[in-house]
Amino acid sequence: MIQAQELSFAYTHREGRPDLLALDGLNLEIEQGSFVAVLGHNGSGKSTLAKQINAILIPTQGRMLTAGMDTAREELRFQIREAAGMVFQNPDNQIVATIVEEDAAFAPENLGLPPEEIRRRVDQALEAVGMAEYKNSGPHMLSGGQKQRVAIAGVLAMAPRIIVLDEPTAMLDPNGRREVMTAVRRLHQEQGITVVLITHHMDEAAQAQRVVVMEDGKVIADGPPRQIFSQTEQMRAAGLGAPQTVEILEALNQEGYDLPIDALTVEECARRLISFLEG
């Protein structure tokens, strides 16, 4: 569904300052129906990559193919943005209506769809993110997590094949983060939508099928979460951490214990500890 081929992108500066190379010959393939988390410290290029997928930014060199379409071809931009929906950090920047269901209807209305199809898509999208009971509410009355779920519903109503979420929980409290991640997992599991999650929360990345780690505009690690987060030294060298469960087990090992450190959930971590104590 997504192919970056020797992809480079530079932000142009004025007044004699050198251009900033955000992506540097990046190669990456993301399969249809997968759930991929992209990690990296600030300036690693992960948000720039997200905007390349949706053709908000166009490669300086190389190519980005989204659902088989070259993002550099201007005549394909509309189709690319239908195929790949974007959700940003601040839901207030994406919510355009004063009623929840009207906001979800905004995109399909602009596509010129028949009223009955719009109704079907709005109902389906709000149900998918658990916001159907709030369809007649004003977005200003909602919590941050609820607003972000409404923003996701607005993207879903376009029936995209890909959803790119650029740090969607960065402005939310723990409850809001849980709400959004629950909605994202449901979309992937129940609808088979390809999900690309840009995040700096290790516990969110651990919920994906695959983790891609970026540094200086390049991919430096790529694999299943257990494999990636077990490489604690490499993650720290990239300015990143690990889920708290991994850090707890690693800290115990530094005190002389011998525990596998690949537990990604609290339940797994508890089982590791119980098994060790009983053994």
C-alpha cells in the first residue's frame, strides 16, 4: 500500500541558510492491512514521512507511492487523499462543524455522494469509533479523546484504505489516549484498514504489528515490537526508551536477576515475575 523508494525531502530555508534534509534516501514498504508504528525523536523525519504518504509534501528526490499512485503526479492528488486519510495532533484543527454528525458528513458531502450514502457512511464511521451516541452533540462539549475520535470518524467517512495518524494522542491525557488507541485497534482489526501511527509513546507503538524506528531521516530499525524493544541499547542510542514493562524487567536484571525482557503489557510482565518467583 505504501512504498518509499530512495525518498529524500529537504525543507528550504531562505536568507542563505542551508536546506534542512528531513528524509535521506529512505526505503520503506508497508503492506495492505498492516498496523505499523513509526518512532523517532524530534527531528527524526517521522512526521515528514507521514505528510509524504498523503501528498501534503512531495519528494525532493526519489518516489513515494501511495496505493500504487505516485504522489508527485498532481493529477492523482485527489485520489491519493481519498485513499490515505490523515489525522493530526490537534483535533480542533480538523473539526469544522458545530454538530458531531455534521462534521463526519463534511468530507463525503464534498465528494458529492448521494444523501443516503452519506448517511450510511456517517453512521458507520461514528459507530466504528464509539461516538454514535454523541452524534447530535457539539464538539466543544466533548473531551479531548472524544474530539480526536470524531476527527478519526471524519476521515473514516471518506472510506480510505489507509489512515495515517500523526501523533494523535500528543495533546491528550491518559484516558483520552486509551480511547483513541482502542478506536485505532478496532479499525485495524475489524475493518482491515492499513494504519500508520506516528508516535513518541512506547506503549502505543507496542500495540502495533510492526515498529519502524527513524533517525536523521533514515530507518535504523524495523521489526516486530518484541524484537525492537528488546534492543534497549539501540533504542537509547536513538534517543528513545522502551515500554515501562521492559524497563522494569531490565532494571531487575541489572540487580542480578535473569528475566526475559520482551514483555510488552502489564499482564505479560506480571506473568514473567510470577513465573520467576515460583521457579
